[in-house]
Amino acid sequence: MNFKDNKAIYLQIADRIGNQILSGTLTPDGKVPSVRELAAEIEVNANTVARTYDHLQQSGVIYTKRGLGYFVSPDAKEKIVALRREQLMQGEMDYFMSQLKAVGITPAELQQIYQDYINA
């Protein structure tokens, strides 16, 4: 896995797991790889993966079964979408909108750009 400098590694791993849940690779009530398995697969310290799993568990995306490991919460997709929408609206959208305004992109142009994007 290639990591970026602008975001904590454990959050990038959480995003990857979130993407796997959203795509259906990891299914509701399905088992998530163990901390050691995932750490070996993506070549990071097991403590980093443990921090990722703790973050995802606190967010309600995964849960533990004592002695069996981590599993995807039944409503994980909805929670991931809600969390990502919140992050987008609170942080990234502000910057994006200010840039649109600065370069003079109109709402009609933005709508067309977005329509072209989703149709591609």
C-alpha cells in the first residue's frame, strides 16, 4: 500500500477498509483480516493496524467477537457514507467552494462538470 504524507497512516488504512466495505469486498457481519494478517499484507507495524481497528470500532464500522476477531457491522456502509459526507462537508468542501469562486466557475458549469463525471 502506498501511503501519502498528508494523512495519518492508520486513517489511510481505515479508508482502505471503508472502500472494501463500500465495494462489497468486505460484507456485513463478515470477518475482517486479523491485525497481524493485515499488517503483514500492507507492510506496517501491527500497532498501526490495531489503532486503525480501534478507530473503526469506535466509529461503529466494525465490532469484535471475543476470541474470534473483528467483523463488519451490519450498518457499516451507512456509517461510512455518513462519516465521509460529514468530513467532506466540514473540511474539503469549504476549500473546494472557495477555489470555484476564486476562478469563477458558475453553478451551471459545475453542474455540467459533475454530470460529465458521473456519466463517464
